[in-house]
Amino acid sequence: MKLLIPGPVELDSTVSNAMAKPIMGHRTPIFSEILNECWSILKEIYNTRNDIALITGSGTSAMEAAVASVVKDSDEVVVIEGGKFGERFGEISEAFGAKVNTVPVEWGKSFTKEDVEKVVSDSNAKVITLTHNETSTGVIHNAEIVGKIAREYDMLFIMDAVTSLGGDVVETDKWGVDLCVSGSQKCLAAPPGLGFVAVSNKAYEAMENNQKRKAYYLDLLRYRKALKKETTPYTPSVSLIYGLNTALLRIKDEGINVRIERHRKLARVFREAVKAMNLELFADSSCASNTVTSIKIPEDMNDDDIRGNLLREFEILVAGGQAHVKGKIFRIGHMGNVQFGDIIQVLGAMEIILKRKGHSFKLGEGVKTALEEFL
Ligand SMILES: Cc1ncc(COP(=O)(O)O)c(C=O)c1O
């Protein structure tokens, strides 16, 4: 089956094979060497000099680690929403007792600087959160603006880069991201199950002053202490780290800028082809993601007509809409190792399905547009 969901993504066979290696002791110099190599490449991809906590847990564990380490009961947090994952930061903050001030954002669109500043200036929040690439809508947000606001108001900036890191530009230090969260199974094309948080000194200071923080396993100060000894605080998932290490070495071989350009080009090619098939994109063109594209399901069709047929006849798995856009959109992940051939494959399958359903467009127009755009 072909996975074109926005994570987990297909792994290169070298990555899968690496995970079959015998387990080694995690408190050994040789394992520290592997960890050090992972940290060093991750820092390049993150564009950061900050420490990176490597957590055995999915992306949400890293989101929780970021929030739980700096937020305590009754603190105020500004949460920029605009999709399922943006909202998740609010849910986590509330779980740790915070009062959430939301910046509502229409799904498929991005925020304005004024929207954010209004909520920030009306609050006493010391933390602001943003989902850089909102996977539920296929929108990439301008993180630099949020970084500037965070600096101006002396707030900690927590950013979810789960579906941007490794597929689009993430400038952790330049943008002033204090806690930059990501995960293994998306654009990095590593196995699911590892989370990362790049932590600034300002964030560490806030944790040291946050004696009432409610975290143990996910307390990022414990990760800092272990990092100094080139290890993790608890037994890490050794096999997943073998896989991550190999995936990161492959990214280094490709070159991070080349990789980002590949994602951008394939996203552009895909969007143009979709429009040529007389389908409507869900995300505004000014903020369309380079790693996931959301498409409106034509009014006379349902989710099963598209996704069900893609899976049954062509063995291609793509994602559906979430929450209030469930059944209204479908989403294609083009992240990680995705190549032009994968894009052509899904476009061809979509054309056949749409034609059979009587959708009005010229057969072959999507694939032709993709070829022309790629050229
Ligand atoms: C933007 C974003 N943030 C967070 C997550 C949560 O990651 P996980 O499912 O690995 O916990 C996802 C997963 O799809 C995501 O796309």
C-alpha cells in the first residue's frame, strides 16, 4: 500500500533495516555516539544552537513536555488556533491548569499580526503557541511574526514544527522559538515514536523558576541534565534511534536545502495539477503548506467516493478531513521521501476516480499539468 497521508510516512529500506540491528546498552559510549550524531544533524535541520531533548513518545509527548515544563496552574497562555493541532496546545495548557486566551483563525487561512497582538496585549500571558504547519488544514503560518511579538512582549514562544521540520524552513534561533517541538514520522522520514524539543536558555530559566511545574517523565530539565552526560534521562527506544540516525544521515546526504526545495516543488506541482482537474484547494494560496495539501470534495461526492476508491482500487492511503471539515475535504501528505513519481501516481488514480463519477474536467489534464509544471 502507498502511504500518502501526512505521517507516518514510508521509510527507506536502509532505515527499516537499521531498526533490525541488535539492541545495545543505552549507557555506553557507542550509543552516545549515535545520539550525538542525531543531535548534531537535528540541530542543523532546526537551525539552532539550542539543546534538543529527544523523547521516546510521539509528537504530542513533545508538545506536552514543552507546555508542562514552563506552565503552571493559573498561568495565562495565548494559543493561535486555526486547526486541530493548534487547538491541541490549548487543550494541553488547560490540562496543566492554564487559562487559555485563543486567537481564533478560520480553518484554511492564516492569522494576521493584528489578531495576535490584540489577544496578547489584552492578556498577562507569558507563553504563546503556534502550529507552524497546520496539518489538519494544509496551512503554513508565518512563525517569524509570532517570534517578533513574543520578543516584544517578553513571552516564551512554543512552536509545533511537527510537519514542517525537514520539509520546510524552520529557523528556530532566528525566529526566537524557545521551545520548538517536532516528531520523527513526518518530513524526517523516520519511524513513529520519537519526539523532539529544541530548548532555549530563556526557556530553561523559566523552568528553573517554575518550581510548581507538574511534570516528571516529560520535565525538560531532566533531559538537559542527561544531555550533559550525552545520554537521555530514561531508557530510550534504542531501535527507533537506530532508525532515526539512518534517516538523518540520508537527509544530510540529500542536503537539507535540496530536500526543502524538493518538497516545495512537488507541492506546487501537485496544487497546480489539482486545480487543472477542476478541484478546489481548501487552504488559501497565500499560506498553502509545502508538505500537505487539502482538497475540497466536490459537492456531488462523498469521502468514500474519493478516499475509499483510492484505497480499494489503487491501494493509496490518503487522509480525510477532521472535526467540522470531516467529509468535506481530503488531505494528501507529500512529505519525507515522496518523489515526483508518487505525485503522478496519485494524480492518475484521482483522475480515473473523478472521471468515473462524472466530474467535469478533461481526462489527463491533471497529469499533463504536473508534467509541465515539473519541467
Ligand atoms: C502539526 C502536528 N502536530 C502534532 C501532531 C501530533 O503528533 P503525534 O501524532 O506524533 O503525537 C501531528 C500529527 O499529525 C501534527 O501533524
